[in-house]
Amino acid sequence: MQDDRDRLLDAALTHVPFEGMNDRALIAGARDIGMAPELARVHFPGGGAALAAAYHRRADAALAAALAAHPPQGRIRDRITAAMRQRLELADPELVRAGAAVLSLPPNAPLGARLVWETADTIWTGLGDPSEDVNWWTKRATLASVWGAVVLYWLGDSSEGNLDTAAFIDRRIDGVMRFEKLKAGVRKLPGVGAMTDLATGWIRKPAPQPAPGYRAESPRGDA
């Protein structure tokens, strides 16, 4: 079943530039591989949104494998930057643009937000993030906001080799690092650290399956 779904995904994506990320691309892909339209809808009952989610999650899985095989080296900011650039290299701008169009529709917006979170989780997990407390959540929330802005910038980048996007990533990561430095400094103020620990000590990394980063897909493609 998974092999059939992967074949259908590959076939449908070839039609997305002409049809959009929708049922038409899905049915055209099914026709290419000799699959009945009814079976295609079993694999992707969520239509274009499920197709976009499958494409996005495939790239996340490829990034996770790449980070496991060849972890980026250097400072944490350099490793995050390298992982973000690597994730962009795994995506086709035209397909991402088509996916963003369908995921921006109100019924699909929660799925779109979830996919952005999953990419942030993939990066932090791939870099060996040891967080177990509230930092697990704040790190992913912060990176998710950066990733969303980076993708939007990248989609409009016409510079050679996406050099402008690389510079944009550097600027955004600079902002994150300054915030983290400020947060660490505030915690050192008398009494602040203890109050923060008391207020957030009960917030833990989700277990056993992190809800926002959980990757097992439902038949609708929205996990």
C-alpha cells in the first residue's frame, strides 16, 4: 500500500505545475500508473491538501535521514542555518508554491501550521536537541516562525543560487540568538529564575508520541 501511495505521489506531482495541487493532479497521476480513481482517493482522501502534506513530509523525512547520516558541525546557529538551507534544497519552489496555495485555504490552515511545526521539530531533533521541558516547545515555536518566513522569502527569491535567501536566514537566526541571549540574561536576575522554574516546571516534552511533531499520517494526510 505504501509503495502504491509513493508511486501515486510521484505521478501526481508531475501534473501539479499544470493542474495545481488538487484532485485533478491526483486523478491524472493515477491514470498515468494505471490506478483506479477510486483507489487514488483512498490513498489521498484529503485531495490537494493531503497531496501537499505528503510532499512536505517526504522532504522532512529526507532531511531527517541526511542529518542523521551527516550532522552539521559548528556552533548551534551554524548548524540550524545549514539544516534550513538543506531543507530548502530538498524542495521544488513550484511544488511548494502550489502546496502553499491549497494549505492557505481556511479549512486547511491548521494542517499547514502543523507541517511548519513538523519541519521545525525535524530540524531540532536532527540536531540532537536534548530539551525535555518547556524549552522543547519554545525552541520549536521560535524556529517554526522563522521557517515560515524563510519559505515565503525563498519563494520570491530570484537571486543567483538563492544568495538573498541565505542572507535572510542569517539575519533571522541572528534575531533568534539575540532573543535567546536576552532570555538567558533575564533568568539570571535575582528571583526570576526561581519564579520561572516554578511556573514552567510542569511543562514537559510530549511523550510517548509528540503531538505536534508526530509523523504517522492519517488517511486524510493530516496526521
